[in-house]
Amino acid sequence: CLTSCGSAASYDIHLFSLTECPLSLYLYQRRSVCYELNGTHRFLEQYVYNRELFIQFDSDSAAGVFVAESELGRETAKNWNIQKEFLELRRSAVDTVCKHNFELDEGFTLQRRVQSNVNVSPSKKGHLQHHNMLVCHVSDFYPGHIQVRWFLNGQEETAGVLSTNLIHNGDWTFQMLVMLEMTPQQGDVYTCQVEHPSLDGPVTVEWKAQSDSARSKMLAGVGGFVLGFVALGVSLLLRFRSLQKLFHFS
């Protein structure tokens, strides 16, 4: 079982996983990896035989040559290190492969920012002083590093907080659910606060605990205001039309 791996580059990700082979066969694997840390790049090329690392090239090494990691790699290292063109390709890979690909990819990976949408709602309809779960749904954000916190009347809540792992949406964005166990009292104000690299500052969304009667009064008040506004509009429209007719006949 011969696995021949290409020399594509990545960042902190080993590109090629081990392949299981039937008994009496063997595995030959080549892995090329790029690392980036604070503007410094590193190229690492490793060769594995039956899960044993036997030779590698590391751009961080001052010698800049292949190094045998086991007896199996000694002759190979000697042979490769005298091939100037072959060796020079590895020495230059930190620039031609790692830095080059990093500059190409950085714009839509490390520098990419997508602001989140935040919604807060109870998990089920309930009454005051009854146990419930308040859900803060943070969606469609990138990158995945995010901080979500709960506050009750201005004080941070840490007990009773549950969270899902990051959920991949499949379009380079994430979503997350952060839930707070609660027993709401009249007038309580719950706040979900989100901090994310795409935001200039924390974003907060409030949920206020209200009794059914208070909620009904509020809805009735809003409904009355809307109806009054509509009636006023109709009245003004009729008056405007009557004035038009008056000026027309005069």
C-alpha cells in the first residue's frame, strides 16, 4: 500500500493522515506543513515509513539540511543533502510556498470578518416565577472566536449557563446557542452580551420579564396607538380632499 503525498502547504494543520494498510504491506508517507506565528514562517517536510518518522527537513534548522530521525533515514539524508537543486527547493519553500500561500489566503481567512446576528427568546412560553430557559442565538459570524455572557439586572450570571459548541454553517460562518436557566421575576432584565473581532464593541440584546397582564396592557397600548395614528391619517386625508374640492369649485 503506497501512499504518495503532494507538497501542498497549510498552517498548523498536518495535511495527510495515516492510511491503514492490509497486513504484509507498507505505508510510505510524505507530509509538508507550514506554520506561521507573529509574522515568522516555518516549513517542515517529514517522511514516514510504517508510522515511523525517519527523515525530515526543518527550515528553522540552522544547517538547512535533511536530518535522519532513525537509522532508516541515514543513507537517504546523505544522498539528498548532496543534491544541491533538490536541497535548494526545500530551503526556498518557506518563501515560495509558506509565505506566498499565506499572503494569498490571509485576506479571506485570518482577516475575514462577518458580524453576528443576536436574538434572545425563552425556550418555551411560561409564567413569572416558573423555571425556564432563556436562549441567546448568535448566528452567521466569522471568525469562530467569540465571547457570549449573560447578565441579570446588570450583574453577570455564571451559574446555570449552558452552551453548544461552535456550529459550522458550511458557508464560512458559525452559529452558537448560549442558554441561561432562570426563574424570572416581574421587572427582571436579562441581557445577552456578545463580543467578537468583527464588532467595534460589545453588542447587547435585552429580554424583560413581564406578567401576562402587563404584556397584554402593553400590546393593547401599542394597538391603540397604531389605531389612533391610522384614524388621524384618514381624517387628514379626508380633510385634504374636501379642501381640494372647495378650491376646485371656487
